[in-house]
Amino acid sequence: VSQSRYRLVNGVFDEQEFRNSGDAEAYLLNSLLHLSVARRLRSDVPIGFAVSGGLASAVLVAIATKLLNFHGIKPKVFSVQSRNESADESYWQQMVVDQIDAEWIVVETDTFGAEILDEFFEKTSRPPVHWNNLAHFALCKTVKEKGVTVLFNGQGAE
């Protein structure tokens, strides 16, 4: 990870600075990412973001938060955390959240009781294959409880 040499203007990278840098690929990628995220932020319902700790969700939430903050909107971001060290990404999630202005809502896997299995079966009509199926289900429940209708995530982008 390296520090960017580009500055932010109004919540986005300064286009003139990109143009003058001679780094055409970086300018093009930055422009396309910002345009793509901005288009998807058009919504008449509350939106939120999943922060997994991965690169894709970090990039998505960083761009979206900058754009939304510029318009006076403080988005909600959601994460799942586990006390199981091999499955926990809270360190990486914290690194992302420390860089943005958003409300962070965390779902702890150790708060799951047996009732989540019954509810999972009832809603999905299938057994969970892995613990993360239950974690994602609990995350989506929390998102709904917090009044968010659309959840953005970085699934599959990497």
C-alpha cells in the first residue's frame, strides 16, 4: 500500500492533477470507478454498504462515501466480525472505516443463537453450507432493521 500523490477536490480526485501526471491509466480507472459508483448511488430508498475488509468493498465504500459526504449524506456501513481469528477481518474493516465518514454497524457472530438456524431454514428453504451463510443472513437482517433497502458490496469484484 502506498500513499497517493493525488489530492482530493470536492470528495474526488483532482482530474487536472491526473491529466498533468501523465498517468493516463490511473486517470481512466479513477474516472470510470467514480462514474460507475456515482450512477449506482442514484436511489429513492436508503442505501448502505457492506465492508468486509477486502479490497473491492474498501474501494467501493471509499468512493461512495466521498461522493455522499460531499452532498451532506453520512452513509451506513455494515460488517460481520467473528472472535474466530481465522475468520475475522475486523482489523482490515477498521482500517477502512477509519478513513471514511460513515455510521459503522457491526454484527458479531458470537451473538447468534440456535434460533438463527430456524429462521435461515424458514427464509431460504436450504441448510447453510458454511458459517458465512449464517453471517451474511444475520448481516442482511441487521441491514433491514436499520432501514436500509439497498446494500452495496464488493462480492465477486476481486
